[in-house]
Amino acid sequence: MSTATLALNPATVRRSAGHTATIYLKEIKYEFLKNLRLRMYTASVLSFPVMFYVLFGLVLNGHESIAGTPVPVYLLATYGTFGVMGASLFGTAAGLSSDRGLGWLQVKRASPMPPFAYFVAKVVVSMAFSAIVVLALFVLGVSFGHVRLNDAEQITKALQLFATLVLGSLPFSTMGLALGYFTGPNSAPPTINLIYLPMSFCSGLWVPIQFLPAVVKHIALAMPPYHLSQLALGIVGAGSHESAATHWEVLFAFTMICLGIARIGFQRDQEKMYG
């Protein structure tokens, strides 16, 4: 029995880099397919930002502007941030807490699969769904919101906005990993909403930050979505003229803090499992 256990210990398995990459890619593939088949996940992460964008960016305010920026363009940045937050938090936190509750992580750990393939797959798939959300908003903006992509400069800005939002999903994916280790399968969704929705409002994703009370503006400075939205708004010419480096530094620090919290949760689970 001890020999069999040793053979299945991931730390003792030797495999080529190509074989390891194949395992990671397969884990990402099946994680993507699993989330795609979860209608509650796909419907919620896609429908909410799209619905809000259509209502407030196209139907009600399609011909208005905010600080000289057309509303459909402005809301691409803010609802894009809102969309990647939802895709990342629900894709990682809800999935991880559910897998922990079902004992699926114990099965994963007992297999010779690389231990971090599971977590990498969660993050990569969350970024993939974030990209889908942003692309959906782009299609709506170009098709119905008179968002122009007529020259090289506009196309470059669109690509920058897309890359910034998708890369900006990473801090929220790590936040989801941290939440997933400290919430249960039933408590994860309401806990996510209790954090996600107020954070979105206070960061100026629903109402432009300049229209919010002064106290909320001060709170926004501590909110990661504010910093991602300001990076996105800066690309479309509607930012607050703060340093982009500062925004990236805050997001990086937030990512590191969440990874540290997730590691504590991971070690706690390991002690319960093998201690």
C-alpha cells in the first residue's frame, strides 16, 4: 500500500515538459467545457453586463456623453470591468468551494496530476470567459452604439482596452481563489454577491465616479475595480489622469495579497486532509 501511495504522490512523478503541458491544457479544456455547460454560470456572467450595457449604454443614453466621451464608449470600459469581475469571481470562488465540498480536490490530490494544474485551469478559464464578455460588449458597441473602429489608431485602442480588461481579470481570479477556500458550496454565491455588487457601485462601474458622493470617491481608491476601470477609461480618453503605473501597482499588490490568503486556505485544507 505504501508503495502504491508513493507512486501516486504528485511530488514523486517524473514527466517531460511536453507531457506536463499536455496535462495543463487538458485540465483547461475540461474546465472550460464544464463552465460552458453550467447554464447558471454562463447566463449570469454574460447576461448581466450585456443587459446593463444595452439598457444604459445604448437604449437610454446612446446619444449622450460623459466628460466628452460618448456613453457607449465610456461604458465599454466600466461595464467591461464589471463583466470580468463577475466571470472571474464566480468562475473561481464558486467552483472551488463546490469542488471542496464535494471532495473533488481530494481526488485531484490523490492523482498524479500536477498540483497546480487545477488552479491554473480555473484562472485561465476565468480569463477566457472574461474575454468573451468583453468581445460581446465590443460587438454591441460597434453594431449599435456607433463605436468607431475606422482607422489604425482606433483599432489599436480597442486592442489595448481588450487586453487591459482581460489581463485585469487576474486579480479577481485570485480573489476568487481566496474566497473559495473560506466559503462553503452554499455560502459562496451570496458571499460573492455581497462583495462584488457593493464593490462595483463604490468603484464607479454603475454610476460614473464623478457623480458619486465625496465619501464614496475616497472609498473607491481602495477598490481594485476602480483601478482597473480607470486604466480602461484612460485608454478611451475618459480617465481621471492618475498614473497608470499606480493603478497597476495596486492591482498587483491586491493579487499578491489574495494569493497569500489562498495559500493559507490551501495549507489549512492540506493539514485537514493529511494531518
